Amino acid sequence: MFEGIKGPGEAASLDGMNFTRQLWERSQITSVSGSPLRVAIVHTVGVLNLLHHFVEGARKKLLEGGVREANIVIQSVPGSWELPVACQRYARSHQTP
């Protein structure tokens, strides 16, 4: 039935980018469009200098992926305790555009 511990099928190599490329090539996805997505980026007001770069980087990547600017909401909350509450409220109230 099985030989060794890898199971059936051909084994994939685990050498970083090569592994990722192999997974992508095996998938049926040929292109991805973020145009129908509505995204809320919720972050704390912690270390604003550092967080600003993360939030802007996420926003830029979403735009590059086809998400419309109007469909991206960025919201800050006072601390980590409020993060799940804010996310839950956005999801329940459909506040994302």
C-alpha cells in the first residue's frame, strides 16, 4: 500500500521558493483578482511609526491585487484587547464598503 512515510504520490521538495513555485504550478489558479473583495484593516495605536508601515504595505498590496480603494477600510483601536471586538463589529454590521 504505502512505501515509506511520505504516502502516495510524488514528494515535493522543501527548498523555500522552489516549493512555493511547485505548489503554484500544481494549482488550477491562473490569475487572482481582488476586485470583489471588501477588506477591513484593523490595528492598534501602539507604536505608530512601525504600524504605519505595516498598514500602508498591506493597503498597497491589496491595491496591487485589484482591491478597489473604496473597498478598503482602515480602523485603529486603542489596544490589543479591542482588536477582536472591532473586527467582530465590522463583520456583523457589514460596515465594510
